[in-house]
Amino acid sequence: MKRYSAFALAREALRYHSGWSRVWRSPELKKSYDVVIVGAGGHGLATAYYLAKNHGITNVAVIEKGWLGGGNTGRNTTIIRSNYLQNESAAIYEKARSLYEGLSVDLNYNIMFSPRGVIMLAQTEHELRGYHRIAHANAVQGVSTEMLTPEQVKEKVPIIELSGPRYPVLGGLWQARGGTARHDAVAWGYARAASRLGVDIIQQTEVTGITQSGGQVTGVQTTRGEVACKKLGIVVAGHSGVLAEMAGFRLPIESVSLQALVSEPIKPCIDVVVMANTVHGYLSQSDKGELVIGGGADGYNNYSQRGSFHHVEETVRALIETFPIISRLKQLRQWGGIVDMTGDRSPIIGKTPLDGCFINCGWGTGGFKSIPGSGWSLAATMASGEPDALAAPFGLERFAEGRFIDESVAAGVAH
Ligand SMILES: Cc1cc2nc3c(=O)[nH]c(=O)nc-3n(C[C@H](O)[C@H](O)[C@H](O)COP(=O)(O)OP(=O)(O)OC[C@H]3O[C@@H](n4cnc5c(N)ncnc54)[C@H](O)[C@@H]3O)c2cc1C
């Protein structure tokens, strides 16, 4: 696989782009691997990449029932930030954010990381106090954030209406090096880099069963036959409960559809990401000019990947008060993704009751931002067999021990 470079671009321009090779290989599924990862979303692909790159484990298959990046990774609103409240969360999200800073170079693939800054609006006194608390916590954790006055918010976001009738803007929590990245490119970049290191990415192949012997995982059944493996990683977001049932254990996870929409493309009007957690909506502008607007999760468990009208209405109605220009825009499209919610709104990373079987799930509505950190950490955990320092607090056993990592407030709308 050829490296991308300015020289390669110039060479291909001269020969009508006829020499580019395929971005990743599409190999046949082998009968056995050292490691099988189920799910080719960002987290599964990043795990495979760091297994190969950091730990030299390359006899790895990533098995995906659809197309890579077609789950939540390709459906999210791409917000990247690390301004969480609890130390454990700040550590893993900041690891991920800092890896995002150099990811395009590391993967030799432009993931379009755009650290344009993220503001979380405080629109009630309660929220303002909460964000002051997070800003202080972040200062201790080494995560760079600061509080903004309403005037400073207006300076950064000229289209904002500060004096809303119900929810005036009282301030904001600002993370200057937060922002966005192109979601598909993150999946494609990890896939290409992992494939280059020898990882087999097998698309259009569903894992239908997990085989075990004496409490140890031995392989998986797929729609293309059985595959043996020494270690198994379950990284399937909204389908984690389904895979856990195949492995014989239960997860404290609920799956619901989370929705988003984009407007028609307009000229640049907002160059930061704004989250309005009280009214439950957030927006940024894509490179194409669309306003990317995130909404809420369904109030009931389901496996739907479609949008619904009442969410669009609720989200837009809530945001119009703070961003009146939205009322003049047409909606281009809407969609949903199946997110995996834990009770404390923190992920589960680590070992499972089945020996050799590891899990990474529970990122819920906010796991795009954590892809590099979580892949890094799960790879270290799978390579050594024991949770690394980042993963250790997020073990499944915390639910039995009552040792929650409560991010339900800091997460807010949680993206
Ligand atoms: C509308 C929306 C907005 C969001 N906004 C943000 C945001 O702004 N910022 C943020 O940080 N996060 C956001 N998120 C959350 C984020 O998208 C997810 O947490 C993250 O993408 C999860 O990645 P993943 O790799 O774990 O899962 P996925 O990308 O869903 O990948 C899991 C893969 O597993 C595959 N799979 C499932 N079952 C099987 C099987 N039996 N066999 C083989 N393959 C299987 C699926 O097909 C899927 O491709 C948002 C999510 C949604 C839906």
C-alpha cells in the first residue's frame, strides 16, 4: 500500500490518478486468528490498529456485519472534547483528544481534525455552577478549559441570542482544543493503517455465535463459517447486549436510538461547536456548509437507525430560541444510530466473565471523541490480558461493586 504524500499527489495528478491502490485489502476470512474483533466501527478498528502497531499482534480479524464505519461511527455529530468531571473520564478522553491532534500524521490519512473550540452553554444558574465545578476539576486534571462570560460567548458566536425568553445565556464552558473530525475519515484511516499492518478486515459478515470450552473463548460462528481465536474483542456499541448474550453473560446496557439532522448548506456562520444542554440541542457547521444539529435519544429501548419527526420538532424548537436563524433554514436529512447507554453514562472496557473475551461498550451518546484513547487502551488490555491504567476504572465489575463513575451531569446531552 503506497503512502500518501505531496509527491504522490503530484505524481498521480500527472498520470490522471490511475496509480492509486485500494485503500484497504478485502481478504478471505481465515479459519483461525490470534485475535478476533467483532465490529468495524471506530473503536474496533482503532483496537486492531493499536494491537498491531503498539503490541506487534497482527494475526487479527475485524469482523463487521455491514460496512466498516456504517454504525454510530458514521452517524455521529463528530464533537471531540475532554472536559469531563471525573478524573477517570478526563484521563481517557484527554488521551483520546491528544491522540486526535496527531492522528492524520500517524495514520497517513487526513481525518480532518478541526480543533475549532467547543462551548457548553450555561443557561440556568444550576448549570453555571455545574460548569464552574467542571472547570475547576479540569484545572486539577490538566485538561485546559475556561469559563466564558455571556459577552465572550457572543464574541465567539455572533449568531447567538443571549437574552432568550426562557433560557438566557449566563456563560459557557470553553475548551479551545476541542472540536470535530470527519467521522468517516477516522474509520477509513484506521482501517487503512490496520490493513497495512496485516489486519484482515472482513465486511458483510455477521457474528452469529460465540464458541467456548471450559469457560474460555475458542472462536466465533459467522455467516461465513466458524473462526477460531485465542482472544475475542466485542466492540459493537448498540448490539453489545446481543453479543454478550451469545457469550453467556448480561450487561447493564440499554440500547436506544439517538438522532441528528443537518440543514441545507449555507455560507459560513459559526466556526465553533456550541452545545446547549439545558434545551437539549447542539450545533456546528460542516465544511460543506450544513448546520449539523444533534438531538435527543428515544425515551424507550429500540434498535432503530431512523429519525422521527417529533425529535426534529423538539430539537429545533428548543434551539430556535438561542439561534433564531435556524427558523429560516430547510432540513436536508435526519438519521438515527443505536447507542449503548450505561446507568452512570460511562463506558465499560475490560475483561468479561468469559476468559479471553474482552468488551468495549457503553460509550452511549459520546464515544466518537474517545475512539483513539479507547482503542489504545483496549489493545493494551487485550495484549497483556489485564486492564491497563486507563481501562482499569471502567471494568464491568464496578456495577456489582456500586463504584460508579457518574458522568450523567458532565455529559449533559453527552456528545
Ligand atoms: C446521532 C448521533 C450523534 C452522536 N454524536 C456524537 C458526538 O458528537 N461526539 C461523540 O463523541 N460521540 C457521538 N455519538 C456517539 C458515537 O457515535 C458512538 O459512541 C461511537 O461511534 C461508537 O463507536 P463504535 O465503534 O463503538 O460503534 P459503531 O460505530 O456503531 O460500530 C459497531 C459496529 O458493530 C457492528 N456489529 C454489530 N453487531 C455485529 C455482529 N453480530 N457481527 C458483526 N458486526 C456487528 C455494527 O454493524 C457496527 O458497524 C453520537 C451517536 C449518534 C447516533
